[in-house]
Amino acid sequence: MKDFLIDSLKDLKSYKGLIEDINKGLSPISSYGIVRENLGHILYGLNNHLNRKILLITNDEKKARVLYEEIKSLGASKAGFFSKKEVLFYDIDAAS
């Protein structure tokens, strides 16, 4: 089945190279120059084209939430979001 949102990625030389490296089992794989606004699109495409689960770890829960929402909006029905579990009292604002 054609997916116009991600099939155009297959025409990109760098994207093809990324898929080949993943399929070869190369590790670690480093990528640069990906615009933040396209990261969700690329991750959604990789998930579909490779038919594998992807775990993305960010340094910021807010960034993770935004990427999760982007991927869900593209149609990833099985996407999940894991928020930080520990309660840090210095992150909580006091209200009087």
C-alpha cells in the first residue's frame, strides 16, 4: 500500500543509506543535519519501512511529548510515550 507521507523518503540517497546501515546491523549509526521539524516524519518512515520498533530517548520530556504527538498524528497507532517516573521535588512549584 502506498503512503504518500513517507514513500518520498525512499527517493533520498541519505535515507536509503540509513536504511541499508540499519539492515546491515551497523552500530552505532550517527546522523546529522536532520531538521527538528522533520524528525518525527523520518522516525515514522523508518518504523514503517523497516517494520521494526524504534526507541527514541530525548534529553527533555517536552521534546519527547512533541515528537510523540507528531508521530501519532502521522498515523502510528501503536506509538507510546513514557514520561519520567521519578518525582523531583525541585521541579514542583509551590502554590499558596
